[in-house]
Amino acid sequence: DHRDLHLSLRRQRQMCIRDSDTDIAFIIGTIHFLKGDIEKTLSYMNKVLEIAEYDIDALVLKASILADMKNKKGAMECCDKIKEIDPKNTTMQKILYQFNEL
């Protein structure tokens, strides 16, 4: 049926746009990170994570920033998600060690 095909193609297009949006937000956030603007970096990582809750790159960057800010609760929340998808992630392990959670 043409309607099913149309809906399927529309869903696929929306998924691609979502992936593209997360990539763009991550890149912009990384640029702000390199410039030293931590608040804007966190804002963009949060945008990525609103769309893709388990984006490993955004979680690792956000956890690292929060750990550097001594925000244990926030860093641990990110680490919990990282642990679910990449239990051997070295950045997560360093953060857990930093907060004596390992």
C-alpha cells in the first residue's frame, strides 16, 4: 500500500534528521568546549541527550565536564548511563575513581 510506504519513508527521513541534529549539536558543543565555554558546551550536550539519551560521546563529554566542576551527582548520572552501554569505558572509570566510586 502506498500510504504504508509513504509513512515508512517519512519515519526514516525523520530519523535521519534527528541523527543529523544530534551530530550538529555535538559538533557545535565541541567547538564551544575547545573555546573554553563550558556552559554552552553543556547546553549543547543536553540538546544531544534530549534527542538521543544514550549518545556515548555526549555522555562522556558531559560527565567529564561535570566531574571537573565537582558535580558528583550529575557526573554519576552520566556514568550510570555510560556503564549500561560501555561498561569498560576508560573515561567513566577515571571519573568513578575520582569520586571513589570504583
